[in-house]
Amino acid sequence: MTAGAGKERDPGLQPERTRLAWRRTTLASTVAAVLATKTALHGGLSAAGIIACALCCALWLGFLLVAHRRISALASSGSPLALAPRHATAAVLCTVALAACGAALVF
């Protein structure tokens, strides 16, 4: 018999950890978008810098929307539903595209 076999799992812990993870990821995404914007505008205004800055902001807003919906879903019910595949896909695409934009700005 294992040590934790007699204990029931607290259903509130997993959604709380997931909510906190979404908040941390949103914060990291915000920092990446701000740094990408700073890098894009560092050498002065250019058409490419403005486009990259606008793209980074749009990707950040897309990720923020997905994260806000998920955080709200986790906070509103005792047993949250699984993340919809389209929301997961949107979050992944926004994250990867923001990283690609940041990398393009650096190089």
C-alpha cells in the first residue's frame, strides 16, 4: 500500500496550478513582446520595425485573449472543462510566432 493511498485528491489544486501557470506564461509573453518592441524601435522608426512591432503586439493580444479565457474558465467552475483544441492551437501558434518575430528582430 502506498503512503498516499488513503488520501483523496483535492480537486482544487490542479486548476489552481494551471491558472498560475497561465499567468506566468502571460507575464513571460508580455516581457517578450515589450523587448521585441524595444528592439524594433531601438534604431529609429522604419517600416520593417513598425510592422514587426505591430505583429508582436497582435500576437501578444491573441495569446492574452486565449489565456484570459482559460483563466476565467478555471476560476468559474469547480471542475473545469478541458482546453479546446482550437484554443490550444491558437496559444501555441501565438507563442511560436512571437518567438520567431523576436528572433527575426535580433538577427
